[in-house]
Amino acid sequence: MRKSLTLLASGIATALALTACGGSTTSSSEVKELDPANPVTLTVGASPVPHAKILEFVNTELAPKAGLKLDIKEIEDYQTPNTALSDGSLDTNFYQHLPWYEDQVKTKGYDFAHGEGVHIEPYAAFSEKVKDVKDVGDGAKVAITNDPSNQVRALKVLQVAGLVEDIKDDSSVLTLTDAQNPKKLKFSENQPELLINDLKDPSVDLALINGNFILKAGLSTKDALAVESTDSNPYANFLAWRAESKDDARIKKLDELLHSPEVKAFIEKEWPNGDVTSAF
């Protein structure tokens, strides 16, 4: 089952619970093993693409034989999945990478655990005004995420493209020095899900967009001006769950299935140009 939810950070827990068919009805303590003859449901929050699409494949092709049924909740923004996981509206979520996860746990006090990386969606820079990154002029307006863990990621894409210099792991657009920003780029911060709209803004010269929103907008990294490398990339997305659910057989099985040869082959077939790459 796959349901689409477009929720914002305020009031999300109630909204998600009401749309989740009553939420998860099976506690993790009740599930010690799985029986294909009596499948149990696992409620998973996920970004629509590629996460929910990968989960759909698992739900159709792999989960039935494992005694598992996925109730997939598509969530557009980046705050809702962890808030809903924390309050129990979700059993697990599939949308985040380690830097984001660590920042969320540190700043919001979540008691979570996570699996190994499943896939990487490269960050990329797009423009509707110039055809080559070399044509981005001095003082150009650059739309960038306001999320710190992904903002430094975007800045590193610009660094590889030769537009900024000496980017550190804690760099942000607010702390860039003149030496780091020799072209005096003007940055416009926005929520990650809104950067596709910024790309169409006539005042924006360049927009840096996260991979899942690239896919949702029907774009491709092959048309980008600069693309993040996937080699030794620390931004692999993984399954996350509440720490108290560490012995939940449903979550263990889903994490196992997400790292199966079948899922790896599905990713390679579905995104052959590298918009999504396997992390295992």
C-alpha cells in the first residue's frame, strides 16, 4: 500500500496518524519472527522518489515471501519523517543520510538507530540561464538549501565546479569569506523542496537541488551543470528506526531486503544514467 502525504512540520503527527489507517497496530515487542502465511504490516515513511519507488519494488517482489507487508507513506518534506517516527506514527523511515540524521539526533534529541546505506542520489546544479558552469558570472544569484547538512554538500559541488574555494565541513553561505567566494556569488536560501521553483525564477542563475527532488521534477543529472561524485560519498540514504525497535523482526527483514541483490539490480535498471546509485 502506498499513500501520498504532503505535510509540513506543524501538526504533522496528528495528520499522519489520521491518514495512516490508524497507524501501526503491531508493537515491535510483538514481532519476533515472520511467517509468509501470516504477513505483518510495517509502516514506512519515505520520500516519493526514489525511496518510495524502491519500497514499492520490495513490497511487490520481495516482501510477500518474507512475511512482510509495507504500508508506505510518501512524505514530501524532510522534517515530518523523523517527527512521525519519534512519536510512533511510523515504524521506520527511509529518506535520510548520515549527516542529516546526526544533526537531527543532536538537535532534537531523537533516540534512533539506523541501517547501512542503500543508495545515493547525487546533488547537482541546474540553470535555465546558462549552458556551462564557466558562464556563471560574478555576483550571480545561487539558490541553495537552508538545511546545514545539505548546504555544505551543495557548496562542495560549487567548489568542484570552480565557483567557490576552500569549503570546510562546517562552511555555510553565511560564513563564507571573500577568499572562499571570489566571484561574490549571492546566495538565496530556501527549503529543499522549494528549490525546483527557484530554478524557474528569472533572477536565479543557478540552483543546487537534492537528488530526490531532481527526480520528482523529471530532471536528470545528465543535464546538470555540475554533479556530485558518488565515489566515497558519505550521503548514502538508509533505513532509520526508534532505538527501542532494534529487535523488531519486521525492520530487520526490510533492512535485509533493501540490501539484496534484487534491489541493487532494480536501482541499476531503473536509473541507468546514475541519478540513483547503489551504495552496497
